[in-house]
Amino acid sequence: MTTYIDIHLFYIIPVIGVLSLITRPFLNRSEIFKISFISIIAFVYTTPWDNYIIYNKGWSYPSEKVLGVFGYVPIEEYIFFVTQTVLTSLWALLCVRWSTPCLNFNYDKHSYQLIRWIPMAFLAIATVVGYIITIPGQSTFYLGCILWWVSPVVMFMWYGAGNFFVKKIIPCSFAILVPTLYLCWVDQFALKENIWHINEKTMLNIFVAEDLPFEEAFFFFISNVIIVLAGTCYDKSRGIIETYTLEFPQRFSISWTYIRQMFWAFATSEYNMPQIVTGDIKESIEIIKVASKSFTTASFLFQAGIRLDLIILYSFCRVTDDMIDNELDIEKKKRKFELTKNFINELFYDRKSDYDVGTKPKKLNIDWKKYESELTDVEMSSFRSLSRIAFYLPRKPFEELLAGYEWDIEGRLVRNEDDLLLYSTYVAGSVGALCVYVMMYRCDNNNFELVENYDYVIEKAYQMGQALQLVNIARDIVTDSETLGRCYIPTEYMDDEDEEIKILCQEKKPRSLGDKKLKKYSTRIIHLANKQQLESVDAIKCLPRETRGSVLATTDIYRGLVSAIQSSPTYPTRASLSKWNKIVIGIYSLYIKSIQYVV
């Protein structure tokens, strides 16, 4: 005999277990809090409604098939309020997490109001109609109960997040339909087994499938709509907070202060917020899409707040690097360098030490007009975006980044491996250190000092940045020579320094060195990169737990270029990985390799 608890044990809990394993890399404190919060609200909101229906004989449960009853409702039914919420929420996490929240904001006031108020008007009518047709013992009773139960809560959530939901309609629809179909199938089985029974007198007796009344299918659909929409409300609120840090300065914490801020963000209409902020972020995303497909792929592994600020940081580094590399006029090149240097000085003018940082956003008094006259729109967007998150970033890594640009402007040669490591520290180790600050600040732990030995983590972040930059140099020997007339191969590696520097930097004909020599130089640089990577990778254990798998997968995706270089019979002009190779490496690192760092 199949009982109600068997439904949980064989059909619901195993699915939750599988989904928990799949979503493990993405389950941070914020997501757990979100699911828990929605589950509590679902339990509280549904309990009196379910008792009312059973009291009026809409449903019934054979006593031999339930563990017991509290009020009028079986214990297993109370459990189901929570298990359905958890199951659907976990599935929704896999469906909806892949877009950056601010890209789903609607800044058009006219369309925003239409999307908000028209569905709410229909929902208000549905509430009244549901109340009118909820007559105990009548065929409209069950449908009426669903309508007056669901409509008010959907109206409330739609007011704050309806526009956000519409922008994500495809992933949200998938998040709703799949668990709905599955739960309808389970419900159909339970009805056939008489684990619960729907009173024929209180339903329309319309069946969407064998033994599955229309009202039951509608219930599972609409209850999943509520769950996914509730998650969307939370995601929209966090998106507002993480995009507009100056207006919403409170970082995530399980506290009434943060919850109040979440409700304020939920009620905020995006069209009332400065659109330039999101416009600048969109520019940053476009920069990354063009400049680094590997970073673009890897960034989706991080939670939205970390992903957003990493994109802003990386795009600034990319833009300023291009300002130096792409400008042929040496005087203009130097002028743009001075502008960048002046900007960094303005950002960090009040810092007491190299690594002094803040924890609260603050408005900076930057004279943007002097930059607007000399920078492109894309460059200005990148500068403005960085200024909004600079309060929690240290000054020193940016100064090192400038030192790397100065190295390139001067055309300094890399004489030995010490020079190579120093240059890599300037242009990439510094970025690695800044990424740690992003992860520490944006992770879901409101304690900024998360590790016992902070200096150790920063040191290893520099080293990891060096390793990735060395891979980059090993890959781009031909590209750097042909497009920039630049060479980062240590001259101590070369058989004939003067001749080879002439070929690489003046003639820009790297292929004339031959594949054998190019691969030899590349292999030596890769060996140095492997050494730096091996010495730094264990520091991942000291990062916030929710970031470890993503960091490992990100570095592994980028280091996948090593195998692409080494497996090529000739030295490739610019080795790359296919999209599917990146996905395979990411999945392996995230689910298998990362276990040693998160357990």
C-alpha cells in the first residue's frame, strides 16, 4: 500500500536531493536564505487555506494512508508546502541565474506602468470572482478557493517584480512548467492510488489528463508561479541593491536592517533610478564579450553580485590597456596614461595606506568634464562604473597596473624571468588581488575579514594572476609581435638577442623564427606558469566557500589554453578553446575537482 509519506520518500525528496547536488556550486548563504524565507511564507500562507478546503470537504485523505492530522490537514501535507517550494526553487535557480540582474530592469515608464497595472487589474477581478464562486458543496468551490488564495499574493509580488519577471519570461516559464508537469504526474499517481481524493461535488469535473482534474493541474501551475515569482522578487531586490550601492548601502546579512532594505528595493521602480548606471554596466559587458570569451564564460559561475563587479573591474583593465596598446601616437598614448593615472589618484585620494579600504559606498567628487573631452564614450562608461565600486578596493594594485602600462609605453624589454614575473605582477597579479577584494566584499558573509591570514591570500592571488598572464604571453607571441611590435619573451631565452628582437619588434615577422623556436619559447614560459599556479592554487581554500569552485573553474578554463598550445603540431597564432571545451572544463572543475577545496 502506497501512503502519503511514500510520495515524499520516493518522488519528492530524491528529486530535491539530485537538484541540491546539481545546484551545490551556486547555493550560497543568500540563496539558502531566499529559499528558506519563501518556504516559511508558503507554509504560513497556505496552512489556513488548506484547512479551510478540507474542513469544507473539498479534499479528503484516507486515515490509513497518512501519519496523522494536525487541525484538518495531514502532517505530510504540511511537509509538502515546504518540499514543493524547495524543489521548485532549486530548479528555478538553475533556470534563472544566468543573466545579470540589471540587464532585466525596465526604464521605460510607460511600458513599466502598463506591465504593472494591467495584470494587477485582472488579478483584482479574479480575487472577487474567486470569492463569489467559493460556495461550499458547489462545483466551483475548489476553483474559487484557488483564485482568491493566489490572486492577492501575486498582485503584491507583481507590483514590485512584474516587469523583472517579464524580462526573464523564457527562463521563468521553464522554471515553472517543468516542476508543474512533474508534480501533476505525481498527483495523478496519488489520485489513482487514492492517497488523497478530490470531492467530485466541489470541482468542475473537467480533466486535463486521465484522473487529473483541471483544478489540480491549475493548482500546481499557479503555486509554482507563486514560488518562481517570489524568487524573482528577491532577485530583483538584490539586483537593485547591487547595482545602486550608493542608494542601498547595506550588504547582505540575515538582519531586519537588510530585510527592510530588500523590501525598499523591491518596491523601487527602476525607471526612477539613474539609467546611466545600467548603461555603463552594459558597455562593460560588451567589452568583456569582445575582449575575453574565456572570462565571459567563466563569469557566469559566480553569483550575480560578484559577477557584476568582476565584469566592471575587468572591463576597466581591458579598456585602459587598449588605450595604451591601440593608440599609435606616442604623445596621445602618454596623455591617456596621464589621464588614467590622474583618475586613479582621484579615486583613492583619501586612502591612509596602500591597502586601506572602505565598507560603505560614498559619493566621489570627480570632475568628469575633463575626462569627457578626451575619452571615448566606452572609456567613460568604464571609468564611471569603476568609480561606483572603488570604495572597497585598495589603491596599490591600481598603481601596479599603471606601472605595467608605463613599461609598455617605454617599450622596455623583458631581460630575464624576474622581469617577466615583475611585468606579470603589474598587469595581472594586481588584477588577481583586486578580484579577491571583490569576492570578499560581495560574498554573502557580512564580515569583511573572512580569512585568518589575509596577506597570504593576497600574495597567492598575485601569484595566480602571474600564472594566468604567463599563459597569455605564451599564447600571444605571434599576436603581440604582429599587432603591437612587442615581445615579452625573456631575452635570456634567445639564441641571438639582437636579431630576434629586430624580427619580433621592428620587422613584426615572428613566423620567420620558425615553429620550433616559437614553441620552445612558449613551452619555457608555460613551465614557469605551471610553477606559479602550483604554488598558488591551495590558497583557494582560504577564499569564501561559495567562491572556491567558481575560482577554480575560472582558472582551469583559462589554463585550458595550455593544452591547446601544446597539442598543436605547429605554434598556433592565437590558441583558443571551443565553447563546449570550456563548458566541460568548467563542469569538471566545479563539481569534481573543487571537492577538495570545499569539503
